[in-house]
Amino acid sequence: MKQLICILMLSLSVCTAHAASLMYEGTDGPGKGKHIVFIASDPEYKSEEALPALARILAKHHGFKCTVLFGIDPNSGVIKPGKSNIPGTDVLKDADLLFIFTRFQNLPAEQMQPIVDYLKRGGPVIGLRTATHGFKFPKDNTFAKFDHTFKGNDFKGGFGRQILGETWVGHYGPNHVSSTRLDIVPGKETHPILTGVKDMWAIIGAYNASPMENSEILAMAQPLNGMTQASLADTTKKPMPGAWTRTYKSESGKEGRVFTSLYGASDDLLNEGLRRMIINAVFWTVGLQAAIKPDLNISFVGTLRPTWNNVNKRAASVKPDDLAGWETPIWPEAKK
């Protein structure tokens, strides 16, 4: 009887862990053998839509193993964007890439420590949009130095500044009024991340940014006077850095490759140029730049129904398992 109870308890724990995350795993491609861990928890830009969509592309077309973690309501198991409860971060122990899109997270120690351990070993990192201010901890917290406002000289600006290259500076173009064009910096066209990339545009508004000096800026962001790709540039606002690479030196001494873009909301991914840049960046950060081709397959797997722009209506209570498989819609439609 005791053995049966132990088996049941073990099964329950496995099911619970599975229910809090998603796994997409390809069978063949240059990414086979590489494990990407995506962490999505922001309350505004629909990272819970964007990251699963990217994970499917990378797994199905290119063979990566992709784990997607979410902010989760601990009582219902429902995805709760922005919730400081992200079960499953321990999978980072064997990850080849941390892909993060969070905002103001105050994670419990058991969830934050695996992220810290990953950074200590110098693992590569990709951060989108609000990841520059991805953490918010009280000053007396063990992880206070990862806070985006941290003032100490040893880690000034926290995770955003010291790992991604910039912390939260502020909006530069208002959301839902101004969209953003991203222009490749002259002379950077041959960077592997920009292979085949053209006509980048993001529906979300621009951010201010002044990346750290060791950052290589790949694209400049120009605010537009309107919400379409054809909108004219706002001539009162000069371009700001919108995407860059850098490396950070870890406690182990190893340097980790980093790609940061201040864009990448779920609706942004409908733009092929921006989507291609982000997919290429995955290959570059894990050292697979030789596999990047101008016609690399970046087509969506299944249906992406992005809801940031409020065109598509979204279901209110969605669990990670509701996004499982290749064909389930991201995001499920609201029931009528």
C-alpha cells in the first residue's frame, strides 16, 4: 500500500510539473540536441503568445527542444500573465539558451535560483521588450541586485543593464498610437543575425535605450506617426537603438552571448523581418550561426492568433496544456 501511495504521489508531482509548462521537441535539424528554455510572464505585450509561437517554429522546423514556462495562478493552474510564480525554472540546469520575456518579477527563491545559477555559468541569453525590467525585488531580498533599479556599482541596473545591456529607461513612442520601424544599421547588414532580414516593423511603440558600450547595435528604432507599416516617421524623434548583441562575463569566467530586442510583442511576430531576426538570433546565441540561411524556414506552426492589438478576442482561462501540440491555436479564441 505504501508503495502504491508513493507511486501515486510521484505521478501527481510529474503531472503537476508538466501542467505548468509546455514542451515542443523537434526530430531533426541543426538545433537537434540543443535545449531552449523560454520564460514568459508579462502583463502587457502577450509574451505568453509570442514565446510559444517562436518555440514551435524552432522545434518543428529546426529540431530544437523547447520548454516554455509561464506565470501561473497557483490555485487554478491557469496562465496568469505577469504573475510572479513561474514553476519549472529548474529545467535551466541543462539548458543551452535562456529566452526571457518577463516584467517586474519578484520570484520566490526556489524559482529564481536556477536563473541565477544559469547566469553564473555564462549561458547565452535572449531578452525581448520588458525583459530589460524583467525583475523587481525588495532591497532586502537575496536577489535584489537583479532588480532593474539596482544602484550598486557591482551590478548597476540589475539583470537588464548587466546582462541584456539596458534597463528600463521609458517609452519613446506611445502604444496604440505610434508603431515602430526598425532599420538595419549601415555596415551591419552582414551580421549573421541580419541574414535575409528586411522591412522590419513592430506594431508596439518605441522604447528609449542607450545600451552599454560593449553592445553592437544592429537595428535602430524609428517611431512612426501611425499604426501601420506605411505610416510616416515621426520627425520629432530621432531613431533609438532597437536591437543589439553583446556578451557578459559570468562568475565562472565564461562569456555568454546575448541578443536583446526592445520589440517582439505577439502581434509584432506577424512581421516577417522582425520574426526572422529573432529566429536568427537564437541560432547565433547558441553558436549555430553557420546554419543561418537567407531562406531559413520561419513559417508559423499551427495558428498564431495574437491579441495585443485587440483584433482577436482571447479565451480568459488557458492552461499550458491548452497550447500543446503543433496545431492548437495561439491564443485560443474566447467562447461565444
